[in-house]
Amino acid sequence: MLEYKKENCINCGLCEKVCPFGAIEIKEGFPAINDNCTECGICAQKCPVNAFHMEQDKIRNQRTEEYRGFWVIGLEKEGEPLNKVTLELLSTARKLADEKKEKVTLLIKGFGECENWKREAQRTGCDKILLIPCEHPGYDAKLYTDAIECAVRCFKPEAVLFPATVNGRDLAPRVSGRIGTGLTADCTGLSLDENGDLLQVRPTYGGSVMASILTPEHRPQMASVRPNVMEIHWTDEEREIETAYLEDFLPTAEDRVTLIECLEKNNVFADLTEANIVIAGGYGLKNKENFGRLFRLCDKLNAAAAATRKAVDEGWAPAEIQVGQTGTTIAPDLYIAFGVSGALQHTLGMKNAKKIIAVNHDPAAPIFDICDVAILGDAGEVLEECCKILEHKEA
Ligand SMILES: Cc1cc2nc3c(=O)[nH]c(=O)nc-3n(C[C@H](O)[C@H](O)[C@H](O)COP(=O)(O)OP(=O)(O)OC[C@H]3O[C@@H](n4cnc5c(N)ncnc54)[C@H](O)[C@@H]3O)c2cc1C
Ligand code: SF4
Ligand code: SF4
């Protein structure tokens, strides 16, 4: 039950603006609630002085049947194409939604027509793009959290899928905390159980067990999914796609974070999950100098650099480029490995590469079992030779 304490009210009028259902009118300075109220709880969340109050349990335990449709959260900047992981999530959401005859929505921040997003999303079978109307150029955790919370309370989707990228991993728990629902992080599989609930599968205990997790009593069901673990499915079906704005969303004035500047990352350390060519170094590269060479080779070939955990632990490469079970999962067109053994925990993160070239001095190295081209030799020497050939070509 929504409670209103007039004695707390400072007559700021914010509640009238944030109510998505037009249920509040300010009359003689004070809010009056009409029959449109759905008890979504947004005014109670936004009122700066707690003049509106609603029991959290009341907000949480809304009936699950009211929630419909599958949502994907896109974190792209306007003008950029949709990320591979967004397309993977849209394809997965389409498959799940088809089983329940429901709709797929992409929630993304943007202004304008967003024709490129529309075309790409449509090809995965997406039904609707819901735009967060904000001109802020980059990722802003508070803005996204506020907007997604507002959208979820208004439209009540039954499942929300986030990319398990750096920003997605920051955002998903904020939203689930606000809404008061569960979140399964880093899922590797999603399906529906016999009741139509989302079965969220993720590795646990260092990958030795696959846990299946359900959120039967709270909605929406929320999961984040690693890039490159789901497949993209394009559809030829002529499906209408609707574009709409999250009209009632107003970014609130007090922002605790101010964006001062955006610096582009060097290509070598750019987003590994989106790279077409990845060159990785392992413990067999022996030292930091060889890693310096590997980074220069990446720069010349417009490739992204990667490393094994052992190389990261040695301090030869930054942790953000670790590939594998506890690092990033990738699926590039070409993966070149210098001095990488091919331990299971590493190959879990790169086995979906289309072509694998491995350099190792041990003919029995496990990486040779999964590669397309095996080069038997000293990794440092082969790397140096590759750099020389490229320098010679450039001269
Ligand atoms: C819970 C858990 C999670 C883990 N997560 C990850 C993860 O996310 N990513 C990851 O990478 N690892 C992970 N590991 C570690 C993993 O098990 C391996 O130890 C690691 O991948 C090995 O790295 P490496 O291949 O560089 O080193 P090594 O296993 O030491 O292999 C080095 C290879 O280089 C070859 N070599 C040596 N000298 C030369 C030379 N001069 N020229 C050519 N070849 C040479 C050797 O023959 C060998 O094959 C994890 C482990 C655990 C327990
Ligand atoms: S937001 Fe709160 S303080 Fe402001 S008018 Fe509404 S009830 Fe009053
Ligand atoms: S609970 Fe929701 S619908 Fe009801 S007045 Fe508040 S914001 Fe509007």
C-alpha cells in the first residue's frame, strides 16, 4: 500500500513528473493520487524526503503473471553498430520468447531514428526498440540504473538480459538491487523449465560444477551473459519492429559522477570480445620483452592482445587481457598463440575461434590438439621473426 505523509512533503512536485501512469496531480501544492495508480512504487523511490512510502515487500512481490516479454540491455553509444554480444543476447531472447509466444525488446540509450540499430535488431527477430532519451555520450551507471528501473516498473518484462561486459557487470547488480529481484551473473546457458521459468546455467566452484539457477518468486528474472557464449541467429522473417522512447523517464538532477573526458583505448588493448584477430602470449614467451614485441605485432596487424593467466601472474601482461575461464571468452576469426600450453581453463575462453595457429616447442602440447596450424619451435624466436618480416615489408 502506498502511504503519503503530508507533514514530510516539501511541495517539490517531482512525484507528478516521475509517475509513469499520470496518477499524481499537484493540487494546491500537494500531490493527489487518482485511480490510475498501479502501486509501481516509483514515486516512493524518487521522493527526496520520503513523503511517499511503500513497503519494499509490496513492491517486490507483485504477481509474476503480470510480467511479460524478454528484454535485452544494449550499452552501445549512438552511431555505433550493435555489439556482437547484444546480437547474441537478442537471438537468445528471441528463442526463449518464441517458446512462450512473447515479445523481445531492446532497451538502449539513444536519440534520433537509430535506423542502423533497427535494421540489425530486426534481423535477430527483435520486436521493439525502447530508447532511453538522453544525450549523455557514454556509460553512466546512475543514469542507466534509474532508466532501467523506471522502464521495468512501467512495462514489467519477465526477464532482462545484460551483457557480462565491464559496464554490464557494473550495471546488472545495481538494477537487481533496486528492483529487489535475483541476478545470475556470467551465465553460459539459458533455457525455460517446465513452468516457463528461466533456467540460468553458470559454472561454479572454479568450473567443476554447472549450477542451474531459478528465480521463481520474483520478477523480472535477471541474468548477465558473457560475450561469445551464445550464437547469433539471423532471421529472414519479415517482422515489423517498433521504436519508442521511454517517455516518462527523467534523469534526476543530482548526479554523483561527472564525466570529464572519454579516452579511446589503444587498439591492442581494445575490447577483446569484439576483435577479429587475437594474438596471445603464454608462459613459453619467457619474459616481458617478448610481450612488448607481441604488443607491437598486434599493433601492426590491427589485432587485440591476449594472455594466459600464468603470463598475467608473472606481470608480463595486464589482467584485463586474460582469456579463459576466469578471464574473457572470445571467438575471433583468427587466434595466434605463442608459448601457450592449451590448459583447459585457457581453452574454455578461446576454443570458439574460427582458426587457431599455435607456436610451441613441445610436440605434445595440448594446444596442438585443437589448432589448425601447428608451428614447432621457440615462441620468442618465431615472434621476433614475424616482427622482422613485417618491418621489412613496411620499409
Ligand atoms: C580455477 C582456475 C582458473 C583458471 N583460469 C584461467 C584462465 O582464465 N586463463 C588461463 O589462461 N589460465 C587459467 N588458469 C590456469 C591454467 O590452468 C594454466 O595454468 C595456464 O593457462 C597455463 O598458462 P601457460 O600455457 O601460459 O603456461 P604453461 O602451462 O607453463 O605452458 C607454457 C607452454 O609454453 C611452452 N613453451 C615453454 N617454453 C617455450 C619456448 N621457448 N618456445 C615455445 N614454447 C614454449 C611449453 O611447452 C608449454 O606448453 C586457471 C586455473 C585454475 C585452477
Ligand atoms: S516528491 Fe515528495 S516532497 Fe515532492 S511533492 Fe511529491 S510527495 Fe511532496
Ligand atoms: S505508485 Fe507508481 S503509479 Fe502510483 S502514484 Fe506512485 S508512481 Fe504513480
